[in-house]
Amino acid sequence: MWCSTGWHSRPAVRARLYDRQLRLTGDTRSLSPSGAPIEVGLLEPPDDTPGKALLRWLESAYTDFIGLFRAEPPLYPEVAVAGISRDAEVHEAANGTISHAVRVNSQGELIVSVAMPVRRFKAVLGVLVLSTQGEDINAIVENERIVILQVFVIATVVSVALSVLLANTIANPIRVLAEAADPEGSGGSRPLNPERIEIPDMTDRPDEIGDLSAALIRMTDALYRRIDAIETFAADVAHEIKNPLTSLRSAVETMDFARTPEQRRRLLEVIQDDVKRMDRLVTDISNASRMDAELARERQTAFDLGTQIAQLADMTRQQDEERGVRIVTRLPSTPLMVHALEGPIAQVITNLLDNALSFAPDGSTITVVAYRRGDTVRISVTDKGPGIPDDNLESIFERFYSQRPSAESFGNHSGLGLSISRQIVEAHGGRIWAENIRPVEARRDSPSEGARIVLELPA
């Protein structure tokens, strides 16, 4: 039920006035006349909808929980008219300062009071106390808590929805990629799939998952290419080592049947040549197999490529003076600076010079030219030999390519020099190729006047 005086509705703030002796002289609650009519009516029924009931239950639970950690405010005292107040804030206001207090009434409702002195000039004539009604503060706090609770519920629902969305768009694709990248499964409970591992293609996604999928696909392809290269290299090595081993075994088995010292000498020469050939082959194979690790481990530095070419050309001239082959270098007057691995690049230049010496006729000239071309440095090594079959211009860079000059003793080269050179050049971001030398007006099938190996390196 509700009730109110017919002539006056309840004020929002209660006011009390005290005199100098802190005696209550006036209270807004006692302003209505005693004979005023009183209207009586039914109160509105409480809202028992499920949502409101749940919010009230949560509010009650929150209040009880907070009460475990917070002391209950003191009880709000009531002072009768003409009674003397003992409230601390009233005494402080009587001394000339504004004070406030928070208390609860008998129904447990919060009441905030503010006491201020009533002055005339500097003299304190009394104290005015303004206080809230009991249910006002509680209603405001309850409404704010309900709003916060509603925001919390909405945030929780949104968080759960976002979690599900993120799980479907990020977590699940990552899990699929992880399972594909781990063919043995979690803890090795699944046997290894003998077929090629296929990474799910998510490259159409414009986010990091698409980038991760593309990176895993490239990594897997690179690993399979490396496995195929290792298998091919192992097969080539076995084939190349088997040839001198067969020749060596035949010479050793024939040694018992040699009847003359001349026959024994020739067999010993065969054995020595086969042993040297195997030693050279094993050395080159070892160099080729560890080249990747050396290229990844060493640090690139800046150096003058022109000075390096001049030094290597001088060393090659001294090693092959008896054939009368001249090595001519055409280098720029300014330093030809490159940022690369100095040792491997020197090995490339040495391999190209050795290859040119193998094909250059006695008394001919080998020309080495180096110059800057845009943002690259180009080096070419040209000989006057028989050239390279046009169908083999690319094959000469394959491992164990064995087409050598007819005048050269078999087995003096392993066929790995140009293959190692391409490996080094491409690791530096450059390229290398071969071409035959012909006059400009000559036909493609006309005899060549020599061969040229050209390589380019980033400047």
C-alpha cells in the first residue's frame, strides 16, 4: 500500500535545523498539519518477471558478498523536536566547518547527511542538516549495479561469441596446419604416412593464417626438393665411385697374372691413377656436400672483386706456364666492390679458370672481363677451345658432367666444379650461364670459336 498526505508530497531531501545549543528546532518531516487528510491506496505489485527476479537475486548476493569485506555503517539516529543532537557532524558544523556522514536507518537503507553552520557575519547561529531519504541512495546504487550487471552479461555473451568465432577462424585452422605438419600425430600415436605430406592450402585467406599456410607449403616443398636432391646426389656418388673401384679391382686381380716387369708397371700406374681419381672425387664430393652449411654459416663482407680476380689469374698463370696459355684480364680502374663471401667467390673464379684451361689450346688466350652493369657485377671467362655442344649449355652445370677434352687424361676432373660454382652464385642471389662464341652473322649450327662462362653478382 502507499500513503501520502493529500496536500504535500514527500520532499526529496530532508532538512533539519538546530539552534546554538544543538537543539532541533525544525524538521521537514513534521511540517504537515495534524489534521491533514490522509489518502490510502494499494501499492503496485512487485515485478516478478524472470529477468527482474534474477537481477534482484544477483543484487542480493552481491550485497551479501560485499558485506563480508566491508563494515556496516553506523545507525542513523532520530532526534525528536526540541531534542539535543549528539551527531558528530552537527558538532563539527557548530564549530564552523562543513561535515558529512553516511549511516543506515532501521531498514538498512543508506542515508547521506551534510551539516553546515548557519552564520550571521562570523557568528554561528545554528546548524542546518540536509539528508537523503532512505530509499533514494539505495535505489540509485541498485540501478547502477543493475546497469553494470547488464553490461557484464552482455560483455560475457559477446566474449563467448567472439571466442567461438576466433576458435573457428584461427584456432581450428592452426590446429589443422599443426596436425598436417606433424605426420606422426600427437605423441607419435599415429604411424608415419608413407605418402607425401600435404599441407592444407589456406593461401586464399588475407590474414596471418594464409601467410602461415603459404610458408609451410613452401617449407614442405623445399624439404622434398632437398630430399630428392640428396637421393640423386647419393646415386650419382655411388655411380662415380663405382667406376674407379671397378678399374682398381680389375688391376689388382690382374696383377697375379702379370709375367713381365713392364706389365706390372703398367698395372701399378692404373692403380695409382684410380687411387688419385678416387681421392679427387671424394674431396670434391666432400666440398660439395658441405657447401650449403658453409654458405649459411659464414658472414658476407665487402671486398674488391677486381683485386681478387687479378690475384687468382696470376696464380693460374704460374701453375700452367709450360702450355703457353696466356690469361688476359680486363678490369676497371676503380674498385669493383661486392658484398659476398670472399672464399666461395674465389672458388668460383678458380673453377672457371681451371675449366677454361682444360679446353684452351696450347698457346691460346683466356680472357677474363669484369665490369659493373647497373646494380650487378658481371664476370666472363672466355677460352678459344672447341666450345660446348649447344644442347649441353645447361647440362655442364649438372653434377658429374664428364665431357672433357680428348687430350686430357680421364679422371683428372670430377665434374663437380661448375655445379659447385652455380650453387655458390645462386646462394648469393646471382646467376651463371654458358654460351658459345660465334661471329654475329654466323648461323647457330656453325662451328664455335670458343666458349664463354658468364656470371652476375649483386653489386
